[in-house]
Amino acid sequence: MVIVCPMDAERDLVPALGARVIGLGGSCVRGLDKLGPHSALPILVIGLAGSLSQHCKPGSVYSVSSVVDSSGRTYKPGIHRLLAPLAVPEVRIACSDTLVCSPQAKADLASATGASLVDMESAHIARWCAAHGRSWGMIRAVLDGHDETLPPAMENWCGPDGRLRYHRVLISILGNSLLVSKLPWLAQARTKAGAALREVFRGI
């Protein structure tokens, strides 16, 4: 199995897995294209997601049962049996082309898709795997709750390659001092999600 994640920050949550960083959003397909030597192996995606449901709390971990894209098309993973020993609940995830920041936007997306989580890569990964005959699965830890607001500027903090651009964070803070108060919350949320994700993979 090849383990991948969109961002450096997600790989570092469970460093023992040695996940390969493939990039954010639609750019992740370029990272997937570089998996060449492992062409016969199934792909497991790990990382963070946002909650669209009151039942999916920050710090909880889920296996993806299906992915729905912006056009309403759904995709099903093919490695359920391989993930069964992890013993995490399954939910549907929606793939958005933009960062879903506000509680209202999250509620609207949940209503439109029936999804409980949201990310920006799942549909791109599922389509790539279908085109290349690869089995796939996804494990996501919840970063932000359905009723919590993410700073919209976060969408620009990482490059397409999934690496944090510290100068972009600094520029955002200089342009909006209120972001300073959000950074401790984001750090705590990441720590909580990371601990939960490591617990799931402990002993694997």
C-alpha cells in the first residue's frame, strides 16, 4: 500500500507512516503521477478534513465510505477490508474546489451533498485512481467543526505542492491582525486531530 497526503503538515501528524506528499486540491494529481514505481499498489490517503455535521466532532477520525464531487458524481473506495482493522466509522466526504470556511457554507454543502466531511482532494484522487486502475481508501481526522469558521486566507497559505508558505501566513497576519487570535486555535485543533490520527494507526 502507498500512503499519501496532500500537505507536509499532514504527513508530520503521523511521521511513522512515511506518507508521500502529493499536493493540494486538483494539483494532487501531479503528485499522484509521480508514484510510478508503486503502480500496482493500492493508495491510502490520510490527512485532515472539515466537518459538515454536528456528529463529526473535531479530533474524531473517519474512513471515507464515498466521495461526492461538485457535479454530484460519487466514487466508492475499494480497500474497505484492508482498513477494517483500524476500526473507525465511515462517512461520506464532499470535495470542494475552494476552502469551505463558514458554518453557513458548510451547512449548504451538507444539504446539497449529504456529506459529513469536506476536503479539496478526494474527488481528484478518486478520479485519478479510476483512470489508472488503482484501488484507494481515505482516513481523515476532523480539524474544524461544522459550526466553526476557518480564516479564508488559509486557502493561500500552502502552495500547490502542499508545502506551507510562511511568508504568505505573515502577509495574511499583517493584512488582518485578527488572524493572530485564530492561530492558537488552529494549532490546538491540529494537535488534537493529529493525536487522534496517530492513535488510529498505533501498532500498524
